Amino acid sequence: MLPLQNVKVLDISQIMAGPYCTMVLADMGADVTKVEKVQGGDDSRQMGPYINDESTCFSQINRNKKSISLNLKDERAREIFYRLAKDADVIVENYRTGVTKSLKIDYDTIKAINPGIIYCSISGYGQTGPYSHRGGFDLVAQGMTGLMSMTGEKGRRPLKTGIAVYDIGAGITAVYSILAAYIHKANSGEGQHIDIAITECGLPWFAWEAAAYFGEGTLPEPTGWRHRVSAPYQAVKSKDGYIMLGCANQRTWERFCQDVLAREDLMADSRFLTNSDRGQHVEELEAVLETIMVDRDMNHWLALCDKAGVPAGPINNFAQAMQDEHYLARGMVQEMDHPLIGKMKTIGFPSKFSLTPSQIRSPAPLLGQHTDEVLDTLGVSPDQLEKLRSEGCIK
């Protein structure tokens, strides 16, 4: 039995933040029914690359779900949605603020049908506040929150992160918020509305930056390949490439000097005595280290660091990461059979449960693949299905 096996989720979200949240819930056993638009479905279905005309983007983030297609502007489709909502534990949506109310599927409407519902709204700026009416996306959030002012190199063009960090962050925030609300419901019987803003979810991650700013008014600046506080905690060049080196405390620095570099004299250098000293002289420190390390290749230094207990690692490209023996041994690359794509690989599960490990039970669904199956459970007859489909109410 999976931990969320008896939890019923209606997913009316699309693209990334909401679907990532509901995929994680589904991986842990929740029964997730994805409600998609009749015309085209989830917008990520229109994002390539494609295999046999099926989006691999959609397929990476929607496994373990069923798909039904409803035209929620049609009153008959809304009635079907209401019947599903009455029996649901959780609803996840990421429409622009106000759209669910115009569609008559907002929290207050659903609460009247199902008082115990946990209704999670994910939007750009949240349901309240002066910007709540705006649409918000991951890149907008990266700019607005200050993240892009800290990313890249000082004096150069601001850079985004390599992945949609705020979309995924909003999905993760939604997951733990839903689980907390579910525990509250188990204790009290009360459902509630969860309001998550993509442009807020990453702000609590700026712990060191907040310490500097709130403590002494220091504005964080781009640090490139270096850490904001610790040194050496950065990319360092060796003979055949760069490695990431993590001497985050004094004892690790000392082990690095003694057991990796065989240069105990660096420990006595007045510029490098403490972490604070090393941070203030990080450019000089980097130059010294690279003068030493450029004579030997990455594997030499990584082996010595490993033996000495100094955290270090390669800077992989994505292919190298997906072929790393450690990730493979821990199941971080999984394979599933998709009805159109065929055998496809996907990212595995980062949480390792000793009793209830997550599972891929089904690939991402085709658009409307389960419409007939789900509506049959509501007692909709084949003749009614044919009529609704011919009139564009369902697909």
C-alpha cells in the first residue's frame, strides 16, 4: 500500500507547477484525475520534442494520472466536475486569479458542495495583494524576487537559472502544504483553501542573503562560481576541467590543505586563517589553489578529496548526470512504457521510503484517455457520452 493510496485528487492545472505537484502526490499513491481542456488539453502537450506526435514534455510530468477532457464553460461539463469534486479530497488549480470564479469552479463554490475539500490555488502572485490580477511565470519570479540579481557574474548581464526553479518550487510548496492541510483535516474534519504564489515560494530559500540584508543592509551581488559565505566553496580549475570544491568549515579546509594538497603552509597564511579571511581574499585563494591543481587532472583531485572526506564533485552535463553510477544505483532514472512514445526514460523518486516506496504505475495519459471510464463511475450512459462528445462538452 502506498502512503496516499486513498487520497482522491482532481488536477485542473497545466504546464509545470501544478502538474509537478500532482505528479508527486500520484507517485505516492494518490488517485489523480487530470481534467483537461477539450481543445488541446494541457498546454504542455503542445511543447516538443515529440515522439509519434506525443509531447515528451507532457509525458515527463504527468505519469500515474488519469486524463478526462471537459469543456468547463459548458454547464453540463461543470455538473460532471461538481460530481467529481463532491467525492474528492484535494483540488489543485493554477489558473490566473479570478478565472475559477468566472468558470464557477472556485473554492467557495466547491466548498458548498464539499465542505472538507482541500483546494490548492497556484498562481503568479497569489489570490490577494495589488499584483494578484497579473499573470506570473517562472522567469518573471526569478527577476522580481532578486534571484537574477545574484546569478551570474558581477557587472555582466543578469542570468536566469538553468531550470524553472520557481515553477518546481511552487509545486513542492504545494505538495507539503496539501499534506499539512490533509493532516489538519484528519484531526479536525476541516478543509481549507491554500493560496500559493510562484513569486513568493522561493523567497524563504534566501536565508544567507536575508541574514546579510536584514542584519547590516548588505545587498547580495552575483557570485558567479563562488559561494556567498564560505571559501573555498566554488568551482576550481584542474588540468582537464573544473571540479566543485566544498570546504564549508574549518576542519574541512584543514583536511584539504593537509591530505589533498599536501600544503599545510596554506593553513598558516594570514589571508586564509578563517573562513571569513578566506572569503575576503577569495580571488587570491582561488589563484593559489588553481596554480597547484592545474598540474593534475580532475580524477586525481576527486580521489584525494574522497579519501580525505572533503566534499567535491565533477561538473557534469545532463547526460553525464543521468549516466552516473550513483544515480543509477539509487533508481533516479526509471523506465516506463508509453502507448505512443514506447519505452521512455524518466526521472526517478528523490524520497526513499522504507515501507511505501513510490512507484510508476502508469505512464502519462493520452488526452481524454479515461473520460469514458471516469464518467461511467458517475453513471453516465454510452448514449449520453456520445451526445456530450458530439456537442463538444467532452472529448
